Amino acid sequence: MSYPNYTWDHVHIRTPDVEAMAQWFSDILGAEIVRGPARTDIKLGGGVIFLAEAPSSVNPPPVTPYQGLDHIGLSVKDIDAVAVTLKAKSVEFTKEPTTIRPGVRVCFIRGPLGISIELLDRDAKYQMA
């Protein structure tokens, strides 16, 4: 069986405050804010996140954990130093940096609207305790 060549295009986030969401990703994670006619996007880690104003008729964000899309994952280098920087910005950690298997260290932070963001560092220097 042959499959088409799928490549990532974007992630789409609905938010009651597009500007605040864009600014959080810019201030906390260094995303580039791209403003266009009638839209605001952010570029982060080689991908694009579309931001859309959420009308009052949409449901509120779910309480984590929930079924469905669980989190987004971003690769970093020197995760422990990244964590220190994020803590200085008062970012909430839902999981502190932890080596989950040899060569992989992760942490989770909470973004706006409860968005769960995993940061992971793949490096052979991380060994199990």
C-alpha cells in the first residue's frame, strides 16, 4: 500500500485573547510573532501555530488530563538550564526535569489556557539514576 507524503503544516489554537497568547509564546519560548491581514501566527521550532479568536460560543478548555491531543513537544538543548530560565519567568512546571530513559530528559510546562508543553532533551549524557 502506498501513502501520500505527509508533512506538518501547522497547529491551530483558539484563544479569547490572540495578542496575549502570541506574546506568551514570544516572551517565554522565543516564538516569532507574524502578523498578517486579519490574523496572527507564531513561528516556533520550525513550525507554525495559527492563533484564532475564540468566539464566546466555543467550549472552554478541558481540564488536563483528558482524551485527545495531550500536549505539544519541543526539543531543547541543556534542558536544566532552560528550566532555570523558565522558572525565572514564573512559568508553571507540571513535571520537573526528569530522565525518563537513558538519553532522554523531559519536563512539562503549562502554557496559556492550560496548554501542556513538553520540553525534551535527547543527549547520551542523561543516564537513569
